[in-house]
Amino acid sequence: MRIAIGSDHRGYQIRPRIIEWLQERGYEVIDVGSHSQDPVDYPDIAEAVAMKVSQGEVDRGILLCGTGLGMSIAANKVRGVRAVPCHDDLTAEMSRRHNDANILCLSADLLGERLLFRVIEIWLKTPFEGGRHARRLEKISAIEEEIAQEICSQKKGQDGSETARS
Ligand code: RB5
């Protein structure tokens, strides 16, 4: 399994340890940074990981920030992404079983190291149940599609009026 990982400055210290842990277990890891302790804006990192997931360059993503919340909000703006902030066994398990989450967002500040690795392990190993849950995910995709088409027709409308003026 290929995994893209990224963090802002809050997750900067723990990220290399997670990368090592993943590689020891046979996962292929793509590290998108950040590459120094200087403060960075979490949406930039979230977008980098989310785009790789959305475009199928990787199977899953892992994002770390202070709470895991900002990363999740930002990553979910990208088409096809189901990013979830998980903070215990149950949220890790259910986000896979029912939501087929493809990006795990973790709090670097609030989770102890033992729990953090436990959450990652559960999240990576738990399969999606499919069935009625797949139908619900299709509805989420349909919302994305509807919005994308709306934007597309708005753009076409703008282009059309510009052509009419010129
Ligand atoms: C950065 O200070 C902090 O806001 C960020 O790491 C994250 O927790 C945002 O949700």
C-alpha cells in the first residue's frame, strides 16, 4: 500500500517516527513535508496529500496538525477525498468500516504516542464493509459531481458572455 504523509509544524517532530514505523511494516511512503520546524499553513500540506489520493497516486493519506481538525477540513475540499479526524480505536475502526476513509487526520498535540500508533494501525488494517455503506458513499460522490457540474456550467456561462461582448 502506498501512503502519502504530511504535517504542519505541530506534527513535524512525530512525522519521521511515523514514516519509519510505516516503512518497517512494508508500506511505501511518500513524504510531502513540511521540511522544517517553521510554521506553515496546514491547508497547503493537506492539499498536497489530498491531491495524491484524489489522483490515485497513492492509496491512502495521513495528515498531522495540532488537532487533526484543520487538516481534515482542508483535505475534504478535494474531490474523492474522505478525510477523517480520528482520536481513538472506535473512530479509527468505524471511519474505515462505514466511511471508507482514505485520509487519516491526527492530532500531534492531543494523542499520546502509543495511542497515535494504535489508531494508525487500526485505520490501516480495517476493511470497508461495503453494502449499504457503499450506497451512502455514492450519494456523497453525487453531491461532489453536482457541485462540479454547477461550477462548470457557471464558467461556461461566463465564457459565453465574454465572447458575446468581444
Ligand atoms: C497551528 O497552530 C494549528 O492551528 C494547526 O496545527 C491545526 O491544529 C489546525 O487545525
